[in-house]
Amino acid sequence: MPGPLLHYIYDPLCGWCYAATPMVDAAAAAGIVLSLHGGGLWDAPTRLARDKLAYIRQSDARIGALTGQWFGDEYLNGLLGVRAIAAMPSSTFSARSAAGSSNTGT
């Protein structure tokens, strides 16, 4: 009989997905097979308004406070900084890249 299988639907640009990393790592360490399914907050590069970026920063600060997963400077000041005003990268491309680099994903 096959062991447990965890279907994990994620987006590499999602703060809550980032916060779930320790849970996913623990599942893999326990021998649970992972099947990664990349989602997409943004199907194409997307320009975000400043108020949306402020909302994301506020949400990510709350996620960090609740989970202990802190967001680094490159994310906060790079991805959510000047680059986001120009265009937020495609989640779909990021998800495909992450799945392609993983030996547990499908």
C-alpha cells in the first residue's frame, strides 16, 4: 500500500505559501510524498498600485508575526520595491521554475 501523498497547491509569490514552508519541509522529512501544483496570483507580469503594495507588505508583516517566517530584504525592498512598481513577475513562470527545480514536485 502506498504511503501518504500531500498535494500542495502554492504560489511562489504568496506570503502564506512561504509561511507554510516549514510544514511542507516537515512532511517531506517524515516521508510523505509531495506533489507540487503551482498556482498563479498573476498570470502575466503585473503592475501593482502603491496601495496594493502597502497592503501586501502589511499582510506579510502579519504573516511573519504569526508564523515566525520573516521576509528578507531582497523580497521587501526588491520584489515589493521598485521592481514591483514597474511590474510584478508572473506567478505562473515562477511556479513552473520552482517545480522544475524540485525533485519532489510534479
